[in-house]
Amino acid sequence: MARKFTDAAIAGIGQTEFSKASGRSELQLAAECAKAACDDAGISPHDIDGMITFTIDNSDEVNLARCLGVKDLAYTTRIPGGGAAAAATIYQAMGMVNAGLCNNVLIWRAMNERSQYRFGQNPQQQQMQYQSGNGTGSLLWCVPYGAMTPASWGALQAARYMHQYGVTNRDLGYISVQQRAYAANNPNAWFYQKPITLEDHQNSKWIQEPWLRLLDCCQESDGGVAVLVTSLERARDLKQPPVKIVGATQSIPYNVEVISNYYHEDLTEMPEAKGVAKRLWAMTGLKPSDMQMAALYDAFTPHVLLQLEAFGFCKPGEGKDFVKGGGMALDGELPVNTNGGLTGEAYIHGMNSMIEGVRQIRGTSYNQIKKKAVEHVLISSGMAGAVLEKA
Amino acid sequence: MTDQPQAAPAADKPTRIPPIVTLDAKFFWDGADQEQLLGEKCGDCGLFVFPPRPMCPQCFSLKRQHVPLSGRGVVRGWTIPRHPPPFGFKEAPIVAIVELEEGIRMVSNVVGIAPDAMEQDLPVEVTFEPTMKDHKVPVFRPRSK
């Protein structure tokens, strides 16, 4: 195909049900959500020519391509960083389409992260295999000290920030309550019809004292999510209203790593998200006030505040007041994670919140923003981000 | 270097898991076994780095010096893992980010202090605790300001 700059768009989204026990293989979940994304777009899986996921997914590219009958794959990649790379999939798919190298890029992530293995438990083996490629280069320095779970690494990352700005665990509760309110109205959410109060949050057990309670932590879930990216021009002829990828990027500043992230200069901020924001706003010519919604990776509630501040929705230390004042609500300044997020809907490694951003632009969310027309949505997984636009 | 009580008799064998040793960090753990806190300093420009790495990120030198560190620092962040209880600890440890006088940070434990007494910027000094398989790891205890 001719090499010319080609605008990219999201033409399809797909998912399985979100559960605690899928009862089938991760490869099957991957195939099901991939097929759903292709059906949503109205293309045949045979025509997929690019495939992107991120590290910690257990399904093999070729095995998934075999399920889908992919005829001729032109590009595959697996991005380091685990969930921090969730939005980097959009970035790479955009790049492939922009460069005219692929026509139909499938992004997927599928996991039995509750029924088959659990991120929230101690490592199964004493000597965990800390392979390269996960973006978490220093985990092995944490384990002999009893920091063995993502919550422990995440709490340690948030502690200095919370201390510096006087963010209490109760302050974090406003995030959980809002996201559970969204989930309560979303039939796809594990916590559908199960809202919580601030007291429920404060009564939940300590996971990491004195920072994170149970209701500050994302779920552990089984399920799969897929996204189909193609050219904007082609997307206009497909089944769904196209969602343009107006910009996307990744940022890994010096001495930053995923979650065991204690070596960069200022521990009261998230330099990777600041780096993403800087490039994303420069690339798109847009600014925080141009966004009508944000999907922010919420493995743990403090990271919502850190991202709100990094992207410039509020000043350093003011995230807690923003959420307390209802800023994340449907009628607030910036509705955030309207699917319920990773705490309320499910934990499909960030991907499920990303497709909620697509639904908001299409106008098909269960918690549709009606106060204003949704023209732009920010997607962030901390180390990567994208801005989606109503085409 | 330490006045920690010796490990009690056989019944009380260390339960802390041993360090995961990589080639570039072997000096650190070998030092810890001898109750020495060693750091990596560039043999050309003198930059201290942590975690250890084969090349100096400032001058790209491959000359590494493994030098004794002061063992003194302050706590820049800490947490107590309550659930799930971390493997190998009878009581929940205090996990901390310690910033050493040399300007580098490392994850460790703070021992010899009640959780209620923990505070940010607590001054600490190094001591050592045994692990399974006869190794030791550097941990930190409060020191007077």
C-alpha cells in the first residue's frame, strides 16, 4: 500500500462478560472479545493485519491469529509495562495506521486474573521470576522486605504524595464512592446495583495501612477487551460512528519505572503522566478544559489524583478537593471512569475503561454525559495516553 | 555494626525470603551477608546510583566502585502491608523508601519502632536481619537526629 500519512480511528470495541470465574481459557476470552470488536466494526477477523497487546498477557499472538483466521499479519508487538502500557496500544495502533503500514489493527487483553491467578496475592514461588520486559525493573528489591503485591508497591509510591499534601484515606473514599455509583448503573459492571457509602469505604479493611483500604484497590477479574483501529476514512464507511485518535503518546522519564517507582526526583508527582500530558497537549493543540471525560487507570485510588494533577485538571495537591467537590461526577467538571473504573466495573488491566471513553463519544454509555456534547476524551494508563475525538 | 540480638535457637530459624541476586547486584548482597552496606559509585565521575547497573548514566563509564555507604538516611515513604500478610513475616513489617545521605534511595524495612510512632522523614541507620538460606539483608532502625 502507498505510504502516506493516514488518520487513525477506533472503529470497533468488544468485550466478554466481566466475572470472577470465566470458566474458559484466556485464549478463548481473547478470541471472543476480538471477534466482538470486529463484529462491532463490521469487518471480518480474517482481514486483521496488525495485533497489539502488552506484557503479562498469556495468549500467544499466533494462537490468537489462528483462532481468528487472520490471513496475513503484517505487524505484531507486545508493549512492556503491563497495565501502564494499556493506552500505549492505542498509540502504537495509531502509529501503524498513520504510517500506512496496517489497515486493521486489533488490540486485545484477556485474563483469568481472578480464577487462574491473582495479582493481589503473594508470589506463588519464593523466587518470583522477574523477567525483563514488564517495566518494573526493581521489584526484586522490594520482595525480601515484604512488599510483595501491587498494593504494597502502589502504597509506597503514593505515601509521599499523600503525606506532602495531607491526603487522608477518607479523601480517597470519594473516588471509590463515585466510581461505585457509576458501576451501580452499569449492567456490565461486577458491582452493578451495589453502590457504597463513604462509611462503607472507611469500614473496609486495611490492605496497606495507613494508605489503602480494600475499597481503594481495583478488583481482580476474569474477562477480555478488544479494540479495532483502522483509518478514519475507512471507519466512516463501517458500522459505528468513527472515533478519531487525534493524538497518543508514551512517556518514560529517566529513573521512572512501573509501580516500584521510587527512584525519580520528586516522589510527590507522577513524572510519566506529566510527560504524557506534555506531549499529548502539544501534539493535539488541546488542553485539559477541552476534555469532556477522562478514563484514568485506577489500580489504586491515589493514582487517580496523581493523574488528574499530572494532566493539569487541577494543581498539585488539589486533586483531593476536586474529587470531594464532585468533579468526577456526571455533572462535574470532568466525569472520570464513568464505567465504574477498575474498582467498580472490572480489572481488565485498564482496557475496559478505555472502551468506556469510546462509548462516551459514541453516546452509548450507561452513564452517558448529557450536560455537554462529548467531543474529546482523555485516556491515560499513567505511562501512556491518548485523546479521542468525535469525528 | 549491629547490636541486634542473635537469631534465637534452631526453632526460630529466619523466615524472611532471601534476596534475589543478579550479576550486577551481587556485590550488594555479598556485602550484606558480611553486614556491610555497599553502594555503587562510578569509577570515573563519582556518581552514586541505585539500583546498581553496569553503566554510569552520566558519563557512560563501565568502571564501578563498590564502596561502603554511610548507612544513615531518612524515610521518604512507608507502608504496612496488612492483607495479604506478606510471606515470611510473623508480624506485618514496616516497608519504607529510605533515602541515604549519598542521595540514593532504596526499599527496605524499618525495625525497632512501633507502627504508631512511624513518621515521614524519620532519621534511620542501617542494621541487618537474617533471611532463609543464611543470607542477610540491610534494614533500618531509628537514630537520633
